[in-house]
Amino acid sequence: MQELITRAKELLADGTVSRVLGWKKGDLGWDPEPAYFEKEEDLEGFVYNPFCGANLSKYLIAAGKLEGRTLVFLKPCDTYSFNQLVKEHRVKKEKTYIIGVGCRGTLDPEKVRAAGMKGIEDAAVDGETLKVATLYGEKEMPLKDALLDRCLVCKGKTHVAYDELIGTQAGEEAGPGELAGDRFAEVERLEALPPKERFAFWQGQLSKCIRCNACRNACPACSCLKCVFDSSQFDSSQKANADTFEEQMFHIIRAYHVAGRCTDCGECSRVCPQGIPLHLLNRKFIKDINTFYGEYQAGADTESRAPLTDFTFEDVEPGIVSKRGGGR
Amino acid sequence: MQVEHTEFRPKIVAFCCNWCSYAGADLAGSSRLAYPADVKIIRVPCSCRVNPMFILRAFQRGADGVILCGCHPGDCHYTTGNYYARRRMTLLFSMLDYLGVEDGRTRVEWVSAAEGVKFSATMNEFVAKIHELGENVRLEDLRCKN
Ligand code: SF4
Ligand code: SF4
């Protein structure tokens, strides 16, 4: 962390960048928040620890409108979102300076608390162990039990965009604590259920939604200035859902709007205060796109055409959904 | 006097593109081929004009089935519109199926201006399917029901 601060100070001092976008200590130790640092002294408040889950790439849309370059710290999976934003002309590479930081997975505070940790102040990873500094002294737990679900199916430790790397090397492999699972396993489990049970599952999940819009606001792919959900004409406007249709409407449209652009960064599920597994909706689209139109990872590059703005003459017909065994 | 409605009459919305399918429907009519009156046609310039939200909206307002008809792939009046529509609808239908909405309620069929017979056959088949599935309850807005 000290290394990051020192380098940021250097870049601020020599005028390469006008501000630094990173994380600062939040109200509680397990809740660091995204922050801008404009002066070298401000950087004393900078933190980078495994609780820094927030993907900072979306803030670059606003930062790009300011004078000068913005230094930003991105974890490997955050750089996919960055590329996607560049591809969609939302962010300019020239206006940013990326320092790729190493990542051993980000933590789910709920899981850490569930392991009996109280008064959490800080955390650090040591091999496969998580060392948590608490008010009652240092405690340990296995790293894999504390990681966010998204990190258990990590895309890998390679930064796909960066100006320099600190605390990691190009092409670094994921550690054994990560990549434990198949990211489509849960989607497949749901697909195999009878429609009635699937409906009940989603009704149970989606009816918890309080329409706080955190998922929308955190998502780096959701970057429209005027959002369809803000329209007073829309049938699922800004309020808690009154019936199942509104729940489905909001969630289908939200997931659909990022279909083919979602990098599977997992921010939506991470920020949802109601714990709705939104990634299961996004991954359904990703899985379908992969099977119907060929493997596609949004944000892997800045040029390729997105699956929904492309086609081939031989594409499958929509009837495939029932032939494949829909309506089970 | 109160009229008792016991028989289920499905409400079916058919989005038809102006150039092929709407003309196909016209041909079905002028050839005196029958299809159920439960099908309400909405004319759109191209199948790709249909935003996935239109389909959801139709269900919200009480449709029991929604079918999209367009020119055969390769015959689109705007050259490529139906190719985009095809991808969009495939993903949408798959998502609806995933959420547990019966997948027979949605359908895409390519009907050319010369296929009046196909149009009426498709509509008869689709209406029969919706009859079988019954009323749409999983994708409805209670406030839109009377
Ligand atoms: S939809 Fe969720 S997982 Fe996908 S890019 Fe947005 S926040 Fe990330
Ligand atoms: S973050 Fe969760 S509760 Fe908030 S709008 Fe999204 S799904 Fe609903």
C-alpha cells in the first residue's frame, strides 16, 4: 500500500496526473469507499486492502470531463470494465493513467462477520490465510471462506489495460484460493428446475428488491446519462415494486441493457443491499451468448463487435429455446 | 343483466412487419383463410423495430401470447433488420424461460408477403397453444386487469 501511495505522490508532483482515484477509509474498517485525492497530503488517507471491492472504472466517465489526467488504481477484473467503457467511447484512454494493482480476491464483509469477527479494522492476505485486524486483536480465517462469490470464479489475474503494474506481474496466474468453481454452475442448476420452481425462485428473490438502484448505479456497463428507469412514463418507475410484473420488468430490462456488454465484474450483486443474486441474470445472458454466438468476453479488447450489434446468416432461430427443452 | 364469461378467450398480440408479414396477413384475408379473431395485429416497420420491452409491455397489459412476424432472413426490406431481431428475441425468450415464464407464450415466425397460408396456419397453431397454456399469470400487472 505504501508503494502505491509513494508512486501516486510522484505522479501528482511531476504533473503527469491532476488527481488520484482510489479508496479511502470508510466509516467502518470493512467498508472502504472510492475517493478522489487532489493533493499529496490527502493521500495519507488512501487505503488498499482486500475490502476494497469497489470497481473504480465507472468513476472515470465523470473524471474524464475534468482537466488533466486521472490516476486510477484498477484490479485485474476492473480493467475489463475499463476496456468496455473505452470501446463504448465513454472514457478516453488519454485522460487516464492506470496503475494495475495485484488482487488476491476481495472480501465479503458478511462472510467475515459470519466467521465471528467483530470490530473489524483492517485485513491482509497471507498465502491462503486471511489475517483480520480487529479491536480485539488479530484473528485468522481461511481466505476462501471470506471471498466474495464473484472472486471464487475469478476471470484471472491479468490486467487487460494498464500503464504500469504494482504488486503484480503481467500474466500472473490465479492462486489456488481463486477459480474454485465454474461460474455457470448455478445457472445450470436453475435451468434444470421445472418452470414452476424457477418462477418461485425468482419471485422469491426479486420480490426482495427495494428499487434502491444501487445495482444500476454501481454497474460500469450501465452508463447512460438518461436512464429508461427514470422516465415517468415507464411502467416500473422509481419506487418499490408493487407486483411481480414490476419486479421482472425492472430486472429483465436491467440485465438486458447490459447483455453483451456485462463483463461479469460482479459489482451489481456485491452492492445489492437485499442480497439478490443479480449475477445469475447476467450470466444467463453470457452463457446464452457463448453457446449461440460463440465465446465472448466483454471488455477483453476495445475493438470487437458486441454480440447484439452483430449477426451471422446462420444464427439459431428463437425457437431453439423450446427445442432445447424450455418448458420443462 | 350480467353476461357470464366462462370460456377462455386468449388475447394474442402479433407484431407484423410492414413489408412481408403484414402483407401476408392481408393475403390471408383476401384469400378468405380463417384465423382466430383473438389475434390482434400491430404493424411495425420492421421486425427489428420491436424492442424487447414491447413484448413485456404486451404481457403486462394482459396479452396471453405474443408473436413476432417478419420477413424471412435475407429478405428484410432494410437488408439486415431481422438478423438483429433474431438475436434479440432468442436472448429474450431464453431469459423469460429462465424466469419461469412458459416458453410457448412467445414465438417468432418468418412470413413473407406471399405466404397467406402460412400466416393463417401459424396463427391457428399459436392460438391453440395458448389455449392449452391458459391465462398468462406469471407476467402480468394486476393493475392492468379488469
Ligand atoms: S451487470 Fe453487474 S456484473 Fe455486469 S458489468 Fe454491470 S455490475 Fe458488473
Ligand atoms: S441493488 Fe438490489 S435492491 Fe437495489 S435496485 Fe438493485 S436489485 Fe433492487
